Amino acid sequence: MRKLASIQKIWDVVPIENADAIELVKVLGWQCVAKKGEFHVGDLCIYFEIDSFLPVNEHFEFLRARSYRVNPIIGEGFLLKTAKMRGQVSQGLCLPLSEFGITGNVGDDITEQLGVKKWVVEERVTTGGTTVGKLPYGVPKTDETRIQSCPELLNLFSGKNYYITTKCDGSSHSIYLDDNNEFHVTGHNYEYKNDGKSSFYEFINKIGVEERLRKLKADRGYASIVLQGEFCGAGIQKNRLKLQNPDWFVFTVIINHERVGLHELVDICKVLDVKTVPIDEVGDNLTDKYKTVDDLLKRAEIKYPNGGNGEGIVIRTTVPEKCGSTESGFLSFKVINNKYLLKNGE
């Protein structure tokens, strides 16, 4: 789970040119605009990540003019988004521990204690359908950790083979043939029914991938197989790839409940005649080329084929490695394009 609110240490304070009242403070791999003189290097603070939805109380009232929202799912509160102030990108919010009467250690997760929630947006009906339950056993959520939230992940890639893919902007959907040979179709959180109300189910039926998946499973003797990808196109989110027809870009394959590596993923997608997400770069030592989080943020400034700002990139080891520090449970992370965030108000 993401630590939307946590105790962190200020590791740098940087002046902003021609700014008398504000300055930059740096936490983990993030930077935030703060009141001048409010923090010094080494101070502890409460850091609230972007996408945090802060409760309505006196601590956050100063955010009302620019951040107040009413959400049909989680109620009212204050939404933290990427912002630009005096030419500087600010992502998140740092406040002194003393304002909340909180003590603790660096890294302590105080999200629930402060009533902070993750901002959620209802998926468009056209990409959903009739739900028949939550994700079935064997289909994990498709979450990735942002590198700024865990910058030490970069060091863990030292000396390892890696690959970089484009992060396609759409809706996460998976297909699954389980150990009992039952076929499942899911979104990010729920399984869907094949009743003509799911545009993704309609797409899967149209391309006939279920039959090919069953044949592959039988031919290779798999007990189970999952394909997870991003469903993109008109009517799906905001179709920032500007696709005229829906398409699905696979980024994860799981066989017998184990994630496969890059080469097997490409092979399976080729056999099934489905697309992978664009594989942009393959290398043998990530830290030789990208030494800092800032280097990765520059690398993430991609464009989609239509010329619009791409959402960013995802970086994984070529052979999957378990990692307890990430949301996915594997050594991988995402780097979101700041130009995309600013352009789209995120």
C-alpha cells in the first residue's frame, strides 16, 4: 500500500530565484514548495504524496481555494496534485510534525491516523460492465511504485538487466484461465460478466483470444495463465493515445502463479497475437545510464505517436525479482512524466 502520509526527513532546502516567501524542500525523491524558513536540512516532517485526498479540518484549510473537491465515492476533501510555482514543479505537501502533535520515526506510515485517502475516479461505464466480484485469486492488482516514493530502488537495479516500456494511458484489464480452466475477465479491482455490457469483454470476444489462450495452456501444459495489460481507445479514460479503435497492450504475463520475464512475455504475446506495451529500451545496467531520479524523470518525458505528452515509463528487471519495497512485489517502478501531469492537471 502507498504511504500517502508518512514521516520523512528533509534532505535538502533550495532557494527559488526571485521568491521571498517560498523555497523548495526535498523529501525522498520528491520536491515541494514550502514556506521559507519553515524547514531545515535534517528536520522531520509529514509528507503527503500527490493523489492524496486530505480530510476537511483546520490543518488543511489553507488549501481550500485551489484543492477542495467533492468526490462521489469518497466524499469531500482537498486533493494534492502536481503544481508549478515560480517555475518549479511541486509534488506533494510537507508540514511540520508539531502542527499535528505527532511523534515517530522516519518512514512511519500515518495515512490512516490522519484520515488521508487515495483520490479515486470512477471508471467510465464503457470500460467496465457488470461486476461479479473482486479480483479472483491469481490476478494481482496492476500497481507500480513511483520512483520518487522509493528512490533507493534505483540502487537495487545496479548491475541488473532491465527493460523500459511506455506507460500507455488507458484502463487496466486482465484475462485469466485458472487452474480449473475457467475463463475470467477483470478490471483493476473487479471481475466482469460476459453480458454485453463490458467493452473490454466485447473486444476480447472480437479478437478471439480466449480460444488461443486455451490452446496455448493445453499445448504447453500450464496450470494457469494470466495476461494483464492496458485497454486504450475512444471512450476509455480520455484516450490520450488518440486511437480510433480500441486496443490492448499487455505488460505482464503470469504462468502457474509466477510472473514471467521479458523474453517469455514477448513470446507468449506473439503466439496469442496480442500486442505488448511498447518496449523502448533493453539494457544490462540501469545505473550506468541513469544515475539519479532526475535522470529518470528526464527519460520519462516521452511523446505518444500522436504528439501528445506520454504518461511516462515503467522499468523492470528482465528476469523478475521479488522485492518487498514495491507495490507490485517485484523489483520494478514507474516514472511519470511531469509534463504530462502538469498538462492534465494531475
